[in-house]
Amino acid sequence: HTKLLQLLTTKPE
Amino acid sequence: VHHSAMSPEEFISRIMEAEPPEIYLMEDMNKPFTESSMMMSLTNLADKELVLMISWAKKIPGFVELSLADQIHLLKCCWLEILMLGLMWRSVDHPGKLIFSPDFKLNREEGQCVEGIMEIFDMLLAATSRFRELKLQREEYVCLKAMILLNSYLCTNSPETAEELESRNKLLRLLDSVIDALVWAISKLGLTTQQQTLRLGHLTMLLSHIRHVSNKGMDHLSTMKRKNVVLVYDLLLEMLDANTT
């Protein structure tokens, strides 16, 4: 998993 | 509410709320800069801003409804343009200066210590002056930023599968909403119809300059990385590699 993909797919806080 | 059912006013207020918070570099400046220390400060700041940029994009109504592949491509295509437009906005009231962050402000001449960066600083300052002449408003600025994101990948991608086509159509409808929002923002300024049309033209034409400076900046950063002047890592490395490999 790339960092970009990880940031895009994490739910907003 | 879906973006297609939103009024331009609602749409703008949503993208105004999506604006990332002010960011500080929080480093002790060792002035005078060396080529390496200035590049490290610039890239450290860019890396922090990129993380916030992803959260910003996700808050633009309709963005997360695009396919994940489109979301990735759009961000990889436009990230430096978005950073540069943000820099121009922060610098608009400070002629001759580039306000990278409240604790990291550079004069044009300070660009002398990094090979090849003065040319880019000059292009950034020139575009910033144009925005100053036009008296760019915050509402217009947030629309232009969303336009850069959504427009960045339009002419390099031909959809093939049904899923790609669906995402492409969503993207086009989303661009319609942003254009409507910009037109609405301009209509609030008390201009004649002709002046409004001209303003829309002038503002959108500036985007081609921003793309140009971004391409120059991308080449510069990849050269600095190749010459080991600066260590590019993490998210910034991923975004840079997408444009250079």
C-alpha cells in the first residue's frame, strides 16, 4: 500500500 | 446533499470549509541558507502540505465518488500546481516575497543559493502579481484550486471500461459545479456582464501559467534529488516519482 492510497482510503476523523 | 443539487453558494461554502489549516515549517532557520538547507526546508514543508492536501481533496463535494484510480491520478497530476497556487494566495499581499509559510518567507534574491530556482521564483512572483492586479478574492481562489485538481488529468486519460466512463462522467459533472461556483463568485463583485466574462477568462488563463511553472518545478526538484542536494522521501517521493518515471 502506498501512502497516497492509504490517506485516500482512511475514513476522516 | 449531492453536489449536483447544491446551489453555487452552498458548493463554495463547502469548499471554503475544506480549506486546509495554516501550516508552519517549525524549523530553526540557519541563515544564510545553503543550497541543501533551503531545498530541505522547501521539501519538508511540501511533504506536510501534501498530507493536508489529500484531506482537502476528500472534502470537495463529489471527489470521493470518483473511482479510486481517478482520485489517485488527479492528485498525482496536480499536487505541485495546488501547492503553488496556495503559495501565490499567501503571497498576494506581499510584493516581491514568497510566503511559503508564516515562519518561512523568502525574497526573490534568496533564491540565488539554489541553482536554477530563481527562474522558478520569478515565474511564481509574476503569476502572484497577476492575481494581485486582478484582486483575487478568496471565493475565486478556492474555486480555481478545485478546478486545477479536477482538470489536471482530463486530457491524458481516455476511459475504456464502464467503470472508468462512469467516473469520467462524474468528473465532468463535478467540473460543471466548480465552473458554476466560480461564475457565481464573480457575479457577486458588482461588475458588468462583459467585465464578468473577461474576469472569468483572465482567471482561468492564469491556470495555464501555473501548469507551466509546476512542470518547471517538477523538473527542478527531480534534478535536485538526482544530484543528492536534497533527500526526497515519503509521500513527496511518491508524488514526484509519478511525474518523472
